[in-house]
Amino acid sequence: MFDQTLIQALRTAEQTYDRVIRRWGNIPFAQSCVYDWVWSEEFCLLCHALSEIEKGRVRVYIMHAFGVHPWPWHRQPSPPPREY
């Protein structure tokens, strides 16, 4: 069951990634979309038969496969300028 779910999850993540790349050509945005997908309700429904540990393994595998890191992709606002 785990292997079938992993293969299906990888296919869906790849479709999401490819759709974003074809439309916008923005790799960081595509990675961000994959990150959003692995935490979505759709992902949970796909993995409903898996335990929480197995869901986590699938998430980590997908994030690793697409070079996704669990932190914001865009620069954080810089601190306010200093007054001299």
C-alpha cells in the first residue's frame, strides 16, 4: 500500500510542478506549490490509508525529490533602516 501511494503522490506532485513550470517558468514557485500540495487536504485524502509516520515519509520523499525546503522561498522583509 505504501509503495502504490508513494507512486501516485509522486505523479501528482510532478504534474503540479510541471504545470507551474510550463505556465510561469518559475522553479522556486513550482517548488513552493509542491510544498503547499504535500500539506493540502488532497494529499491527506490520497494518503488516508497510511499511518502518520508513513505520510511523513511520503512528504519528505517528495520534498527531497523536488528540491523543496521547509522554509519561505522569498526573502523576508529587511529590518527597518537605521537613522543616522
